[in-house]
Amino acid sequence: MQGSASHEGGTLITTPSVNEKEAVVRVQTWVKNDYTVKKNCTLQTTILDGTNKVVQVVSSQSSLNPGQLFMFDQTFKPVKPPKLWSPENPYLYTVKSEVIDGTSVVDVFSGPLGIRVVNWDNNSKTLTINGKKADLKGGNRQQDYPWLGGAVPDWLILMDMQFRDEKEGHNFIRTIYNQDNKLVYNQADKAGLIVDAELIGANNRNLSAPDTEQIIKEFIRCNRNHPSIVFWSFGSDPAFAAGSKTAIAEDAGRAVVKGRINPDVPVALFGSVVKNTQPSGEAAKITLTSTHSKISAEKGSVVIISANITDQNGNPVKSDPRNLRWTVTGPAVLAGPFDFEAPGPGKTSDPKGWYSGFPATNIIRSSGIAGKIKITVFSSGLASGNLEIAAEEFKPDYSVFRSPVLADEGRKPVARLIINLNRLDEVNKEIAFIQEPVTFTISGREGLRKAIRDLIFKSNPVIDTASFEFSALTEILSAQLNSNGGKMTPEDYNYNVDHFNNCRLIYSYIMATKLPPLYKETLRKYYARSVILLGSEKNAGDEMNWLNWIPSGGQVVIVQNESTKTGIKGVVYTRKTALEDIISTIYPQFSGFSDDGKERALTFTAKMNPYVDAVETEGKVSYIARLGEMILIPQYKFISE
């Protein structure tokens, strides 16, 4: 068995002598007699060229006792002239090994053969292949994929490798931490990608020395025939000290590197989020694309869905990240989150969604039942995007299994982190949902704003049309109508109204607190903007708990910008943005607090203010108040040491 640590198994293909005129090929093959009687074994090893034509054949015989593992050592006549493997011309031969018992072929094994001369100068960090310097372009590759973990289907691996080779123009990848799928190494052989196979993960889990040795042996024995693998590497000095002797003993012909050779940078996976570089335009709707339009109805089938922002005609336009809501109906589930939260000020990404821009990607997984799968993506102020995938009947062949196939009944799904926000079950509908599309022949934002206002009021006559929340709703609905020809689906209308209703529930909690009235108004404006205008999925119960946690009283402060209106009674105005400086303005004794006391006070105050951002720079967190916004400094007793 190729890759076993308990015995060699499989083949070891080496080229002891190589030049442009001829190459010597040596193949060591381990064969085990699994029969209970002695067997006369013939090993026939064939070198095939890139077109599958026979180059050479060598046969060897031996008599094997029951249970005996025997190593055949075969050296071929020089291949003249050899076609050398290189990143520019990744020519592959194949070594085919056949175990023959009498006249019957009882086992067959094939491995890649790339004839090349590799030299690595560790001092100058220079790599040459066949005498030519190789300038490395590429970086790290991890086997796991967002929301799939290590359960990555073969088609996605192949697409990823093609993306690196053809689209990105890479000639180098480092498979970090763990062994990758065999397809990665196979495709690297074919594409001419230089691979640094990292073994750091073997010494990264507090394993015993025997376990570390076993993992390294298995890794190397599985993959040492691949010509694309030029390095075995260890990312740290302790890992190198623990495993390098094993690596060198297993494969003396390759460089074993202590740290990471350059380039030491992450490389985006195919389908990962990239910034939209299209020219600016009028954002009108979400457009969805997918890697597949049809899939087999089996639980291993996955599809990558990409969402982009386009104008009314479907042309991509530039857009900052937006909050997105993903929904799936039919025989499939989302592997990723339902809600994508756009990164806020001071953040580069959001931990709830791994999402930083467009096109935004998510993944659906078949539930194993045939039928139509519908994906819809919503965002405030945009027409939703829709896509259908056909899951076709799939009947797996279980004829080779002796045991009955396990049924789905009573089986529980694998536990996973739910990274979407769940709403409260009961949200009062101040505005009712609709079932019919909205269509206006009016043009212009103001005309559409009045039209949608009148339509809502007609069906909901007790609605407070003077509220912050209602103003935000009509603003976002009129914007969407204006950019989509005065038309809106009932689903899009209801999506925005749902946010309004949720925001009004939060409003009732705000008004029940004993916070300063001015700060209540600030909170209302904050929620109207984040929930209705931006579509943030807030859980009203969580927000109520947060509001009740904020201590009543305190001093309201506004950080001035050029347009700030002054003169509001009970407000302190400042041009300082650092929260530490603002607190010191209100309570001068704060400057004398200990470092721990200051940190506790700053953290506490920042948590109670949505307009204070935590900004991390070089490992240090600073708290910055946003210009033009109102914040609340708690009473001294709540922050004193």
C-alpha cells in the first residue's frame, strides 16, 4: 500500500543520473504475498511516454513466502534522449507496475515520472530546474474551503488549480499544514507547478515523537514520486528539529527546508471574495451566477453561488460591501451563513461571514433529493437576485457493499457553528406584507417616495408616518423603485418591511429605557439606518438585553465635524475623536487611572456606544468616536477604579 508507515509499499521512482542526452530510471517496488501459500511472483514494470506508448519494459521474478514483503529493485537502460519535466514544459512519463501470478495480472499500480534535475541553494535561496533559474510566483494553499472545511469536491479542486495556473499565472504553491488531496499534486505535475509540501502540521498538535514520525513517513511515501514536489518543508525550527531526520531518510533526493521559502503569502482560492473593479454606475439589483446549473441529487454535490451588484441592464457596477440575506428553497441547504454582515468602520472583514466585497460567494449543498433548488439573495435598496439549480435523480451503486445501506431516519446532522442571526419568533407587523407586485408609472425619487408612502398608508392607516423608521423605509423603497423602472416584487417589498417591523420593535425597547432623551433619539437613528437602510439582521431580544445593560444617566457628547450644529442644551461638544481624550474631558481624573483601569473604562464605554469603533493597529486597540455622531459617557461611578 502506497503511503503506509508500517512498511514501504507501492513504488519509489528515482532518476539517479540525468542529462539532456540520457536519463537512468530506477524503480523500487514493494510487493506482499497475501496468500497462505508460497507464490512465484513476476513484477513487470513499464515506462510509458506522454502519449501512452511503451518506452521500456523490465521484468523480474522472485519466490515469496506467505505474508512476505519483498522489494524489487529495477534499473532501466538509459532513456535516450529524455524529455525533461519543467514548469515551462511539464512532460510526464508513467511508470506502470504489474504483479503477475502465473499468467494472471493480480495487481496494477501506476505512478508519475517526471525526469528533471533540481538544485536548491539554501544560502542564496535560488532554485534551478534543468539548469534554469526558477523565479517563484505563488503562495500558500490550504486544503479546506470556506464553509466546506476539508470536504472539498474534486471539481472545485481542479477549478482552483486551473485558476492558479491559467488565470493567476502562478508557478508555485505551498501546501501548508496538512497533506492535500491527491488531485492537487496530480494537477501540479501536469501544469508544471512547483510544490513546497509543508510538514509543519505534523509537529503542531503536541504529538508524541512516534506519532510525528508516522505522519511524516505516510505523507512522504504517499507523494514522493510527484515531480512537482521540489521541497519538503517545516515552518519552524522546532518542527524541523523534530522531523527533518525522518524526511531526509525517507527521501534523500529532495531539499528539506527549515522555514518557508519565499514567496510566503496567502493565495486566494477560486471563488473567494475579490474587490469589484468595475466602473461606478447606478446600482439597481443583485445578479447571481453559479458554477453549475445541474447537479446530481447526492449529499456530496455542492454549488458555488456568486452575487454581484449590477445596473438595471445587468452590467456590473462598483459597490461597497452590503448586508446580504441568502435564502434557499427546495432540496438543498446553505453551507455558508444566511446573513452576510458588511464590515463596519475600523474593520477589514466580518467574522460572521468571511465577506469583504463583491462578488460575494456562498455555497449550497444538495440534500440528496431530486428537484428544483431556488436561491434568492436580498439587500436593502436593490432588486433581489434569483437563480435555479436542477438536482437530478441519482442512484448510487451499492452492489459492492455487503452490509445494508444506512437509512437517514433518526440520524442527526453534524454539529456546526450557526453564524447567522436568528430573529425573535414574534415581531409585531405594524406594516402588513403584500402578495402582489408594486408598479408605478411615476419617475423620479421624490414622486416615487410619495407614491410608496401613500400606498403603505392606505393599507396601514395607523402607521406613524413622521417617525425616523418610516422615513428610512420610504427612502430605501423609493431608491429601489427608481433604479428598477418603478417596479418591485412582493418579496423585495416584504424583505424591507420586515426590517421596518423589527426596527419598530427595537424602538419600543429604546423608549422604555431611562437613558437621556437625546441619546434615545441617537439610538433610534442608528437602528433606522443599520436595520432598515443597510439591512442588518438584528435580534430584537439581544438588542433589548444590550439596551437594559446600558446604565441610565451620563453625559451626551458630540464629536464635531464641519457641519455639526452647536447649541443643543445638555450636550458637550468636542473635536477630539479618541475615546480616552473624550472621557478625560468629562472626567479630568481619568488621566490618572492605571492602565488596567483605563482599559476597563474604555471597553465598557465603547460597548455601550454604537458610534465608537475599536480600531486595531499593530496589535493595539484604540477606541475612536465617529465624527458628527452623538455618544454617551456613563456616570463616573460606572467607570471609576
